[in-house]
Amino acid sequence: MRRRLVVHVASTALFAATVLAAGLPATAAPAATESAPAATAPRSTTPTITAALAGAMQRDLGLTRAQVDQRLAQEAAATQAEHIAEQALGAGYAGSWFDAASGRLVVHTTGTASTAKAGGLRGVDVEIRTAEHSLAELTGVKNAIDALAGRAAPAGVNGWYVDVPSNSVVLSVNPTKADAATTDFVARAVALSGGSARVTESADSPRTYADIVGAYPYFINNSSRCSIGFAVSTGFVSAGHCGAVGDSATDVEDAALGTFAGSVFPGAGDYSYVRAAAGASPYGYVYGYDGYYYYVYGSAEAVVGASICRSGATTGMWCGTVQAKDQTVNYAQGAVTGLTQTNVCAEPGDSGGSWISANQAQGVTSGGSGNCTSGGTTFFQPVNEILSAYGLTLLTTG
């Protein structure tokens, strides 16, 4: 007999984010915990979220419930403002990010703030600052470092990314692994940056979270475990390092979920697509390992600085903020481009799991460093790239 999850209705009480027992895949769609229109972006000023997700944000971001609602409304406005700023400034756009202290989007421009405000940003509630390098310039430097690295950089290099607030390209180096090859690579990267690169140090090198349990666990070839990221109309997406094309995916009771139809890792991403087997039923929810299911309304991409939450079987639901986008991460298996960096913790067992910001799908867990006791850095693969790569349709709620 296949076991069912007991689905709790969301209430004002916060359930602790703890790992539940095995038997996770439900045989029917979970009961609704909140009404939800189907949409690709939040339809209201403040996105509707469950009490449990709000509780996780309160715990990890140090907010009251009222502040959670206020922040979500501010972030939704910032997301809209970012699109306007990017179009209005054109080649002079130097990136933007959400500033939690002011509750506004900060926009960098290579022109003057007065010119930007007088132009297409008139009437848009943003803070405008001048910067030396455009986002296109910094992205070009980051891409050049990608080309310099090829398949992989030296082990002493953790990764590199465009850091919008500092208007620079950051190279992270592990001093405990640094050697002559690391020094040479960093020197060459800095030289080609034209003065836009800076070097930071971190003794924690990133690692993938494969062979582990994620949001909904599945087994690859009846052996290693990973997790379902998000359901799509024809199956689900997950991390690429979880399996290769042709590998099978089964649930905790050995029922066929599907077969890997696409997989990328390392290189230009860490993502996979599993085509559903006959009889497998995908649903547009994310399980929080706190007794609740979280609705997915769409996949509007959150801005840098926005709040974000991750669900994983090892550690449950944890929240933090988006720190950088389009980062190249140098794993032991090779460099991976296009990942998003966060300060959300994760541990082995969380790989491939779901990332959401309010009710919008963001990505699937790739890897990181640290843990949920001392804190850490975790990277995720943006979901929209996966959907585009395979022509998939995200399964949403409602």
C-alpha cells in the first residue's frame, strides 16, 4: 500500500521546519491551503503566502509578520521597477538591487543620477547612484573569466560573479587550497578585467548536494537520491548533477517517476529534466517539510537583495536573501556558469530542492558551503533557464 502525507491546513501557527518520515510522495493533489489564481507574476501588491512560509521568513530574516508583508510588497514593486530601469537606461544600466533598509530598489547608472531621473525613470520610486562600469561591461568580464577557466578553474578558486552593489566582478579564493595555479589564474583574471575585479577569500569551497534527499526525494537508478525541484506539465526539473540522460527516477516506494530526458552539469548550468512515466502525476506545489504545501503561481525572477526561501529534506525550510546572479561556481567536478548566490544555508540532503520567493518559483539547489548550524552560502540554478532550455511549462497552482 502506498502511504499518504497528512496535509495540514495553513494557520497562523508556525510549525517548526523539521524532516518528516519517508513516504513523502502523495497519491493525490494536496488539499488547498490558500486560494490562488494562476499567474506568472504576483497579482496583488503584497503576494499571498502561507503562515508557515511567513514564519520561516520571520525566523531567518528577523522580521515581524507585519514586516514580512511590507517587505514582500516592496520587493514586488522593486521587481517591476528593475524591468523599467533596465529598459530606460539601456547601455548605461549598471545593475540594480533591493535595499532592505530603505525598502526601495537601488539602480546603478554609468550616467548621472539627474539625467536618469529626468529620463525614463521619472516617477519611478528608485534610488539612483552613479557607477563606473555598466552591467554589460561587468558581464563581459565575467564571461571572459569563464572562457579563461574552460571546463574548470584551479581547486583554490571557489568561483566568480558580478557583484552589482560594489560594481565589480568578485573572485572568491580558498586560501587553504591556494597554489601556484590559483595565483596565476587570479592574476590573469584580474588583468583582463580592466580594473573591475576584486578578490575575496573564503575557506569553505562549494560542493554539490547530490546523492541526497531534497524537497520530494527520488532515487536515480535505484541508488543515489536527489530531489524534485518543480513540477512541469510533462514531468519535473531538478539538478543536473543528479543524473544523466537515460537514468531512471523512482520514488521512495520504487514507483516509476520517469526518465532523465536532459541533463547539464558541469558547464553551462546545473539542471535536468525528467520526463514523467505513465501514471506519474505532477502537481504545482512545493513541500516545506513543516506539514504545509506552498503554492507556485509563476516564475517571476526576484531581484538581488530580495528575500528567498529554500525547501530541503535534510534541513527543512530556510530563508535568506539573493546576493548575486550569473555566478560561475568552481566545483570539484568542473566550473558551472549561471548560478545564483544566496546566504541561505543548506546541507547534504538538500540537493535539487525548490527555491521560492513569495509565491514565485526561482530555481533548484545546486550546491554550496557551510551548514545550517553555523550558516553558509548556497547556489541555485534559475528555473526559467531550465524551462527555456527544454521548452517546458511550469506547473502552477490554480
